[in-house]
Amino acid sequence: MSRYSKLIGFVVTIALATTIFAQGGPPLCAELVQTGFGLIGDTLYPGTPEELILDGFVQGHSALLDIDPGCIRTGADYRYFRTPYAETVPDFATDWIPLPYENIDGGGDGDIYLYTAGIKIESDSAYSLQELWLMHDWHYPSAVTDLDYMGEDSLPAITLTWGRSFDSASGVYKYYIYRADDWTELQYIDPMTMTPHDSVPDIGAAGYAWTDRHVAAHDAFWYAVVPIDKAGWMPRHDPPRIQGHASDAPPDMPVCSFLKPTPRYHTGSGIWIYIDHSLCPGRADVEYQYRRYFVWRDSLGLHHGDFITTAWTDADSFWFPTVPCSTYSFSARAREIDSYTTNWAHTSPYFPLTTNDPEPPGCPDTIYAVSEGVDGIHIYFTHDETNDCGSGTQGYLLYRIPEDNLSSVIDNGTNPAIGWETALGDTLWHYLVGSDTGGWFEYLDRDVLDNVTYYYLVCPYDSAGNVNWFDCGDDQVDTATGDMGVGAPVPVEFELPYAADSTIVANFIDTTRCDAVEVEFEWAPDMYFSYGLNHIGPILINDAVDIPGYYKYENPDDGDCTDDDSLELTIYGLHETYWYIRARFIDENSNVSDWSAPLLCARIDNTPPTTSSVLSVQSLADSVNRVDVLIKWNPAVIDDEGVGVEGVNIYRSNAVGALGSVIATVSRHDSMFLDTDPDPGNNWHDNVYTIAPFDYLGHENISGGQGSFPVIYGDIDRSPPTVPEIVSVSVGHYLDEFTICWEDTGPNALSNRYTLRHAGDFGWVWLGDPLLAPNIELGSSITHCETFPIEFFAGSDSLHYFTMFASDSRTPANQSGWSEVFEFVIPENIFQEYIFHLIAGWNFISLPVRPANPRADVIFPGLLEAFEWNPTTELFDPVEVLEPGHAYLILVSGTADYGITGIPVTQVEFDDIGPGWWTVGAPFDTGAGSGYEYTGPGFGVTYSYDDITEEYSDTNILYKGEGYWLLLSQIGDFYSESDMSPGSRKAIPDNFDIDWSFAVDADGVPLEFVSSPNSEPGLDRADLVLPPTPPHAELSAYIKAEDGFRYSRSARPDAEWTLVLPINTRLTWSPDDLPEIGLVLTCGGKTIDMHASGSAVLSGEAKIIAGEKLPTEFALGLTRPNPFNPACEIPFALPENSRVSLKIFDLNGRCVATILDNEMPAGEHTAEWCGKGDDGYEMSAGIYFCRMETESFTATRRMLLVK
């Protein structure tokens, strides 16, 4: 089913229903006839999902569809559908009609449509089940190019070559080759009467060649190559032609006397005629005779009159005299001297005419140019189209000449001036004779300027190209002046779009240069002037009008019509709103301009904005014993119905009721202001604030409520809190924490909250940098003491600085000033130094101290990369900042020592981690290392990494500066502290039973294989596991288990191991050290007896299987079961890798099934036969034979299939 079958899915259902339920007669059908569309079908987009098989092509835009005669029924109605390619819904459908055919129009060139039909008789209906895909083709293919020939003496033969033709739709199908003795026979190709000599199919090549071998020596023929497309289109008129010779010698061609074409019209006293040597090659033994025919015109048509015949001459041209306004035809004949004479010949195959037309047409009868106001200038003229004795009037050229250019075109009234051709310019209008105008012509010139006079010139011309330029005086020229109305005033925008009182002064520019004589004005509170309209005028534009309390009009006109004028209108008594003003002009011809654009608008505003009361006044800690005051208000209630709010002034005084002075001006959108220099008097109560918004006209509202710190707000004291005092800082016994204590003597000391700031340098305290001097929110405190981790001192030298402020418990909270800065002397024994001894390559490290700057590139200058293991993703993540207690793989380019100083890391602790691989760091120790403790189910073991050998080993001691891998079997807790005794960890014990073991070297990596009865297939206490490989490192060989870990030693109860090997890994072992048990190594279809060989080069996954011995000979076992139904197993043994064939034969010796025909590894194998033949059908019950074949072995077993 094609991808378009869904289009007619519903009609298929109807058709099936009709077939089932119709009573009597054949079922209805609506198939379309699939013949008669073009020459051939085609396949579009072959080999793609869009592949489409076309049924044919339609010439033009109409497809004539016919119902298949076998589907036509008496009394039926039909319906026809058209669906565009790549669409799923028809774009056209007819109504139900009684005709079994229909012509569907509208197909574009190259359009592809699916055409289908339907049939209906009463309630029964059916639709097309077959698809009819057609492409429309409108055009002929293009003519061939570069047609040429080549003669061949040795054959003889004539070979044609040409360039390909192109077609816009269906594509070129073939090239027809026509041959004739006379080229005139090929001027029109009639496929009904002319048979092609041969044809060449189009294969899409750029060029083609064809050889005519049906020629004799010295033959010469005319050839035409005509393309035809798949729709049947072919160009028939004047196809490319060429004369081909069968040899390089001149052909035996008869003489001829065809003339070159003569011009249809000529001037002067005569005309030359020429023999066309491209059709009649010149020869020394040929003479010519020429004849001139005189032709005239009357109501009966063309008539031949006298003719003149020349004497015989060897000249191939001749000059004949002609008479003006006369028409002639010419012919010639040729003869071989003392031999053959041709007939009279013209410019074959036509009868040529040429007329002597020396003069242009006569003058127009009259011309009128009339101004039509804003529509432009209308030009009318009359002329007798037959007023030309020769070729006849062909058309008229209309030119427009501005008055300023007139002298450069016409001199002394009607004579052409020197250089008039350039000054005349482009044609305004060009009229061709042909329609029935009765000799009356008109044109409307809309592109004219106001008050500019134009001259309009009409120039008749004839078919000979003669133009009547300036021969007719006033009958050829008329003038008119443009009157395009009057322009509108130009409004001048206000400098400010508002006014502070009830008066507006509006200005307009008069650009009409004295064309406008009156002016009108309108103003309204609506930009569309639909209500509240005020109108004045018309007013004489140069008058001055003053009506007190209403308006005043002035025009300081200077009387100069070469410049613009300014008009001024003052309007009084306007109420507060937006006002829109416009104006328009009237000229002396009563033309009224458009209204000016209503862009001149002004806003009357006499009142100040609304204001907001102070919502809150809040103190914020600023510096030692000083605060800033934050004032908040509601900007949403600040508004101005006039020109709008420009800003808000903030006033401050020292008493309620007093306005004070402006301390700041802020945006109308601001909702708060921070006073950074308040008055500290009366515990900051001498600060009373007023919010005063103002508009763009300066109207200010100072009537809003004031805000300040009330001494008592209800029963709550709203004063800022008392500044606390830091009294002590002390370091804990383990050097891992410190405690800070302070005093608060204020009335709300127990409910206040506190904020602490600390820094390692006094200059950082007031920088406001959260990294150098962070703030710590302490909340409320009963003891007024807090304990912090010792890391706070990281980055300090010997001193650390503290300050704090108090906040009350209200909202918004008031803050005190900052306390005096407390200087703390850090004990000398807090800081320790450590030296990292790194080698070139990967190093596994941890931070034993907390440095001032924990960035990896600061601690290790020249660092290449740093990574940390992510146990969640089981990948290495790049890191920039290092943390104590974590382990990192870092890459450096050379061996070097790196020193680091900081506070020692005394504890490393991780809770609820595992299972799987984790990385941990070591705490600072005094030299003997530190132990660790794992708490939880299962076991946890640490591995150290040797940076030099790049090998791992398990350990129970952690050394400062080193990184460690931690393997956990389940979720648990890890803890280590400085100098902690080792041995309390849960590790993998070594007391497991071993049956036997052996070792394999994999390119230098030792792998150990252990058989243990009390081991498990996955990770257990008998295995050695490899931690993850460092980033970018290549994986070495390892043993793979079900849990995904990489093993270097694997103990299993089933004695079967899987190895993962890099490409071309060389495995070596000692057969003498292997246990006395069968051991085979398999990989990639190969099987190796490890007792018989000591090495192998393998890649990918391999298996070592114990307990298996390779067979010592080939064998085909008994099938099981036997008899069987429906399937049986066929065992066979191979002592070596072999190609094996297993086939099933019947009692007639015929092979009915091939079970196996492949390369197989050595070992025991089992194949299965399901009782079916190679064709997929089940075999009948009976006796069958299974035959096994290798290069050196053949065996057969009998089997019985029962049913």
C-alpha cells in the first residue's frame, strides 16, 4: 500500500460494503483509464522513502479523466478528486455528475497529482482502488545546442554531435533525427506526415553523437535534431539544422538561388539584395539573374504589377532602385554556365515584401492638455492612423517638458534645439496602434508638481521607425499648469508636553510658499477629535485675530513667497487634561489640505501629585557605634493625573511637625532611601522624615505623614539596640574550635539577635567583601557565647579580628552600630607546615592542613590537572578547590617539592557512605601515621597508591598528605583522627581455603586465579580488587566479575573466570605450574588447551574454564531423544578448531536442512534440529540421517521423527 492510500481509506470501506450488500450484478468500481497520458511513465526519487511511480504525463494544465468502460453503469453519477503530491487531503473535488469523464483544470507546470474517482447509484457507492499519478507538463523541451557534423572518408559516414536539451517538467525522452535533401523540408516538423530517420534516447548526458552510415561517398544531406519529452511535446518550427557531407571533399550539390531576407521597410532611393551563401554555397561556374516585383495595396489585397529582370551576371548581389511609399518583392535564379538553370527563388519558403518608407507619419489633428486638480493633467489628442504612406502609423510617443527646460528642446517656437535628444528625457507614455479608439487618444499625468507649467509633445511614429518629432507646430504641442491642491500645515512639537496653567501656545509651519490663503484650527481632548471639539476659521492666513479669553492668532509673515512662514495660535481657558490641536489650509482655488497630524498635544496640570506616608524607619549597622537609617514608603499610591510625577524629595528634621531640609531626591519608582549620615542625637530619635513627591511642573506635595523612631510604639521601645561588646576569644583543647563571648547591656539582651564579622586582616573588616570578611548570623543567645570551627583562622598570620552588632526581634528589625573591633592573638602552635614530594605524572594526595588559599593551582604552581572520584557517577570530576579529608589525583609535569602551611586537620569523618569505591584523605600525624575505624555491616578496606610503580596495595595506616581508596561492601561510617592507633578497622581476612591456584602474566600485569570452596562469585574476603584507573590512563588487563569490580586476584567456587584484555595483550603462564585439572582458554571463537601451550595473544573478553578437557578425537554423538518430536539435540566433539558441517538427509538422499556450516572452537558442542526444512516447512514423520563433516572426519547418525 502506498503512503497515499489513507486518502481513500474511507472509500475503500464503502466500496467493500457495497460489494457485500449489493443485490445482483457486478460490484461497483470507479477505476480510471491509465492509458493515453504521455509517452511513458516514470519513477521519481528512486531508492528513497519518497519513491513514487508516475503513471504518465499531461500536456498542459487540464487532465481529461475517463472512467474505465468496465466500471460505467447506467444511471450512475460520478465524482472526481485531485490530491497534490505530498498532501493527504484533496485540493479539488467535483460534485456528483452523470458523466463518466471530466476535464480537471489548474495543474501547473511540473505539478504532480493523484487522480481518483467515485461512482454512486442511489445508496451504493464505490471509489478508485488503484492510484493514478500524473505530472503536468506545459512546455516544449528546449532546442538542442551546438549542432555539428563530421564526415568520414573511410566508411563513408556522417556523424552528428549536439548538446543536450532541457525540459521544465517531464524531462527529455528522445532525440528524433530527421534527414532531407533540401533544408526547406526541415523548416517545420510534422510528426503526422514525417517519419524520423532515427532516434537517440536521452540519458542525461551533456552531449550526444549519432552516425548516419546509410550514405555514399560525396553525399550531402540536411539534418534536424528534434527533442521530444515524456509528455509528447516537441518543438516543430525551425529546429536546428545542419548540412552534413559524407567526406571532406565538396559534395555534389545542385545550384540554388535563395536570397537573404530583406528588411520589411527601407529608406533611400533603392535596396541591395544578396544570395544567401549559407544555403547556396558559391561556385565559380554559377551565374545569377535577379528580378524586382512591384506590389501595391487596395481593398482587394496585394496585387503584383510590373517587374524588372536583370541580365545574367556572376555577381552574388544587386542594387535595385525603389520609389517612396511603394512595396516590392525580389527573387533570383541561378544556372551552371551552359547547363542547368534553377527556378525563380525568394527568401524561401516565404514571399518577402519590403516597402520604401522615407518619411514619418503626418501630424496629429489636435492636442489638448488640461489640469484636473489633484488628479493631475489630462492630455487628449486625435490622429488619423492611416496618415502614413509607407509602413503605416505604429504608435505615439508622449513627452513632458517642464517650462524651465523648454528652450533646451524647442528653439524658436517649434524647431528642435541643439542637443534636444538628451534634453527630451524619457518617454512619458507610449501608445501602440491596434485598439479601436476612433483616432482619439488620452493619458492622465499624475506625476506633476503644483504651479509648474509643462509642455506636452506628441510624436507619431511608423513601422519603419520614422518618428515625427517637430514637424507640426501647435498641433503637436500643448501646455498645462499643475494644480495639486495645497499642502497641510506642519506642526511644531512643544518643548515640554505639558503646561502649568490653562493656556497653550501652538505653532505651525506654512510650507506652501503663498499657496495657502486661509487657515482653520481645531482642538479637542481626544486625539481622534470625536468629542469636546473646538473649531475656528477659516481665517485669512495673513490676519491677526485676538479674542480675549478664547484664542489669539498671529502670522508674522514677511511677504516672501520663497521661504516658509510660522503661524502661532494661543488658546486660553483650558481645563486640566490632554489637548490635541490640528490645522489645515485652503488655497485660492478652494482646495482644502489634509488636517495636520495631531502630534501637537499638551497636558494642562495645576495640582501636585498624591503622596505616601512613611511605612517604616529602620536602623542598619554601619560602622563602630554608628547606624544608617532606612526609610520605606509605598510608590504605588504616588500618582499625578497631569504631567506625571518627576521625582520624590526626602526631607529630614529633628522634630515631629517640622519639615526640615531636603537631604535627597529619588526616582518616583523608588520605595526606599538609606540615610547614611543621620543625626545621632537622642539615641537617633532626632531624625524625622517626610516624603514629598513633585511633578514635572514643580508642584510638590509635602502633606504626607512623617516617620521617625518613636520612643514608645504602643508598649514596645522602637529605639535601635545597644551596641554589644566582645569580651573574649579562646581556642579549644584539640585546636579544632574556638569560642567567642560578648556582653549586651541593653534592655532586650535576651531577645536580640546578633551578627558576627571576622577577618584575618584589620584592613578587610570594613571592605564589605563576603569572602575576606564574612558575616555570621548567630541568632539570639542566652549565654552570649558561640563556638566555631578553627578553620576561621585559615589565612590569618598571627592576628584575627572580630566585630558584631545586635538586631531587635521586631519586623523590620532595628540594628545597632558595630562593636569595637576585637583583636585576637592566634596561638603559635596552631599552624603547621607540610612538604609534598611529587613526581612527574599522577600523584594521590590529601590536604593535611587547612591552607589560607585552598585552590589547587595556588598550592601546586604549574599544576596540569586535578580530579576527584565521584562515587555516584563512578567518574573523575575536575576540581579547582581542595578540601581537607578528601583525596585527589593531581597531574604535574615534573618532580618537585611543594610546601603548604595551615591549621592541621585532626579528624577525617564520613557518615553513611558506600557501598563501592570512595576516596579519603589522612589527618595530620606526628610521623607514625594514623589508623582509621569503619563502623557498619560488611567490611571496609583502604588502598594506598604508589606514585612511582603506579600500583595499589591495601593498608591499615593513613599517612598525612597521602590519598587513599576506600572500598566498602555496604553502607557504613568512616573515622580517623591524628595519631589514632591502627588495627581497629574491618579488613578482608586471609584465612580462606584454597583448592588450587595459578598465575597468568598479562603484559606485565600479574593476575591470580584461585579455586576456593568457601568463596563467592562476586567480591568476598578472598579477592584482591583494583581501584579505578587514574584519569586518561589506559586500562590494563583485569579479571571481571558480576559486580563490575576489577580484580587482580579472583577466588571463585565455580572455577570459571572472565578476563578483559586490551588490544593484542600477550598472556603467558607456566603449564608445569597449572593444577592437574583441565584448563581451557577461549576468546573470539578460539579454544586453547592451557596445558598444551604457555602463551597466547588475545584481545577483548576471554574466558578461563577449569575442569574441562578437550576431546582427543572427532565424534558425532547419538541424537537425543530418538525418536523425537518436534526437536532433538545433536552432540559432537572437536579436538581442535575446525570448520564443521551438519546436514539432515531424507531416505532419498536429498539434503532437507543445513543445521551448521561454520568455524567452531575445539570442545564439546551440541546442535539442535527443530524438525523443519530449509524452506521453513515442517518435515513429515519418518527416518532421517544427520551427517557431520570436517576436513578430516565424516560421520552419520540415524534419527526418527514421529508425529
